[in-house]
Amino acid sequence: PHGAFMDFQLYGAVEKAALVLEIGSRFTRCGFAGESQPRHVLPTEFKLLGRGAPSPSLLSFYGQARSSTSSEWREAFEVFLHRVYFECLQTNPKERRVVVCEEIHTPGIFREALAYVLFERFHIPSLAFVFIPVVSLYPLSLSSSLVVDLGFGEARVLPVYEGVGLPHAATGSHAHGVYNIHKLLAEQLHIDKDQRRLWDDIITRACFVDPSPSPSYEVPSVAYPLSSTVGQQGEGSTVTLTPDMRRSPASVLFAEDDDGNTLAQMILDVLLSLPHDVRGLLSRHIVLLGGGSMIPGVPVRLLDSLRHAATKGRHAGLAPLAPHFALVSSPFGSHKQAWIGASIFGSVDQIPTKITKDTYHKDMGRLPDWASLNPSNTGNRHKIANTGLPASLLGGTKRYVF
């Protein structure tokens, strides 16, 4: 149940569980630390006052905000967080610490505006930024992994070794983001590409990735129902999704980008940039994150592509590792993995990287970058093991070898 671990007893006093917030390019997940799933998943819709309708994703909001001032960002965050606190979670912000999941390339103005609104408008007691690739490993009881995040805006690859992210080896590509599947569907079906929720539903219900580039089997067409609010169709109308429409959009995740690199080659480039004694460990523990990893067929196709690409060209030196490539499965779902890891992180008694309100004011609103923080990650994992959380929340590790 949701409320089973909501409050923590500490020396006779009850401390409210921290609020955990993951603001993704497409969806935002929010809930309380110590729980096994977020309370709410809502679209990441920001609006700069006086600039029309809310942006349908964080990507388009970034586009609006490139020429915006800090005050406009703060106004957008204040509206968005008001919805999170008072409509979704119905909680008093003054009573709860906040843990925010962030990516390696989170814009500075984004972090600063978020911290300002949380401290100055909602008066939270403390704030902690956590690095998504690192905390995503907590539910799996792993400390080292090659993290592949197939997000809405881009695909990102970052190695984590002994609880420490290795940013020098990180890479990303917008060509392999789920957003490109939306664009292809919009072109094939001739429906407004801003209908994000429609595309999400079509991808979930009908699209898939073939396990190999040359499939030897046929799939049927499907009739997808459309409401009267989509395009010019009437109530009860349908659109026919042909086999090619079901196959080809999601296959863009494995196509070449502008530099001629595929997703598998991008992952192998990261492995090549690492020391030899690390490559074997990480290649056996590949963790998939993001909504793109939930599309049927993606894990199988990715492993097949990795094993094939590791024997050719500049990656031929990784050929001995090809038979050992393996994905680590998540009992919670890879799209929620980061939030659950942050939930575990936020449930510990002492968070060494947190920023208190006094510290924030003392530093005049300047925030430390995640790379400048040097917490004892191993120590944190030992603390997590002693928090009394159930084994079902900490999860287990299982490798998939197709």
C-alpha cells in the first residue's frame, strides 16, 4: 500500500518522508521516499506566462526558454510545482525534504530556478539533487553498470563504476530519442504531431521492434480507434495501422544518426573509452532506462545489435566480450527505475549531499554541480541496507541473456 512507509519514527518524533521528484522530458513522476512506486505520473507541461499554451514536453519548453530570464523560469516552476504539491500529492511543502532526479546535462538555469522556487516560494527544509544513472542501480543492488537511457528527447549512455558515474565517457544522441517515433507516426498517419498522448498510446498498444533487421514473419494490421478531438475524424472512427506502420517507427531507435552511428555503436564507443579491466564487468550488467526501453522487442534487438557490431570495424577489439553482453532486468519497470532509486536514497536518515535552506542562503543561491559532490556512495548503500525497508522494495538482480 502507498502509505505503508510514508512516515519514519525517529527518537519518538515522526519525520515526514521526503518528496521525490523526477522531471522527465515527457512525464514527471512524484511521490514519497520509501514507497515502491510514484503516487502520480503527470505530463511535463510548463508554461511561460504570456506565451500561449503550456509546452507539451520539456523539450519544447527548453526551446521557449532559451531567450527567457530566470524570473520567467521561476514563474513556470511555481505554477508547475503548485500542481504537484496541492493537486497531485496534497501535502504541505514546509514539512518535507525534497529529492530531485537530474541528468548529467541538466541546464544550470533549470536547477537554479527549481531550487529558488522550492526554497523561497514553498519554503522546503532541504533539497538534494541525485544523479539518475547512479540511483537507478539502487533497486537492483548494483554498484557498477552500463546505463542506457532511452528517453523521450535523446538516448544517453553513461557508465557507473562502484557507485560513481564516469562523465568523461558519457555520450548521447537525439536521433535515438522516442520523440523521433512520434514524428514518424505523425507523418504516416497525417495527424497533428502535437497529439503527444495519442502517440504514446499508439506506441504502447501497437508498435514494436523486430528482434532482427530482417524479420521472417508477418504481423497483422490493427484498427486503432480515434476520438472526435483528434484531427477531422468523427466519433467512433478508426485508423488502420499497417504492419509497416507498426514496425518502422520504433525501428528509428536502431537507425544511424547524422554521423553514421547506431545506438549499438554508441554503446560500444563508451566501452572502448573505459579501462580494460572495467569493460567486462559493465558489459555483463547493462541497465536500460526510459520509456523507449519498454517498447516490445527493444531489449532483444539491442543485444543482437551489440553482439553483431562488436565484431566489426573499430569495435573489433571488443569481440571477446560479445557472447557475454547481458541486460539486467528490473522488477519495477525500467521507466520507473530512476524514481524508485531516488525513493530509496531519500529514505535514509542522513543525506550527505543535501542543501539546507540556511546553506542555500549562505551561498547566495549558488548550487554545487553534481560532479563537485563527493559523497561516500558505498557508505550510502550500506545505510540503505539498514533502513528496515522490505526486500521487495530493494529488489533483486536478474540478467537476461537472449
